[in-house]
Amino acid sequence: MSSQPPPKPQQPQTPKPRPVGTDGTVFKCPICKTILPGTQVATFPFCSERCKLLDLNNWLSGRYTVSRPIDPTDELDDLPTIRPQQPPPTNEA
């Protein structure tokens, strides 16, 4: 008879986040924190339609709020002046 302790049950291993962005960024669903396989997911930045709808419900029910009232003049000074692009010159004679 040996006096060895019984083997410990193995803990489930959580998958390591894997880089999916071009710069090594790992994207997680903002609702359930599931690691996304990439930005090409149809419901990005959510992992599923369910999480997308849960987020929408959070906005509609008032769970998410803006920190202060929006002042329309806040960002107008910060915006760059947009000039229409001119078409490239043509070489017609």
C-alpha cells in the first residue's frame, strides 16, 4: 500500500485570448465577454444576435445613460473643415 494522496481533480482550463486584430487586439463581446473570432462576425462587436438585442434593450430601458446632456456646439469646433473632392483632371484635347 502506498501513502500517496489521491489525485487532484483537474480544473477546467479557460481558453487563452488569442489575437484577432492586425495589431494583436483581442475582441470580446461587451455583454457576455466571449472572445470573438474576428471582426468579420456579422453581429460585431457582439458575439450573437442575442447579445446585440440585450445591448439594445439596455439602451432603451435607460440602463445606459450619457454622462451629461449633449450640447450640439461641443464638437462643432473640433471637426475638420470638409472640402469636396475635385475630380481628377482628364487628358482630353
